[in-house]
Amino acid sequence: MSKQDEHKNPIPTVDAIIDNNSQVLFIKRIKEPFEVKWYFQGGFIKMGETVEETDLYVK
């Protein structure tokens, strides 16, 4: 069973695509899972927040 299969209670997240003059920002993970993979900037949605509010601190 993979680590992804272990999550039976998923936690919502949001990712932001940051475009700067046709250049897109990616983040390289430094921790497991998926260490050294490239991702969009993102984070967990806190209790009581909307997706739009979460996006404000992700940027």
C-alpha cells in the first residue's frame, strides 16, 4: 500500500499558478512524500477559510 492509499480522511488543499511574463513558478519539495519533485506553490485550507482566502497566503 502506498502512502497515498493510507489517507482515508483527505484534507483539502489549494495550489496557485503564478505567471510572471510567461514564466511559471514551481516549488521543489525537500521533504517526503515525493521529495525532490516539482510542484505548484500550495497549501492546506484552514478551518473556516475559503479557497480564495487560502490563495492569499500561498502567494
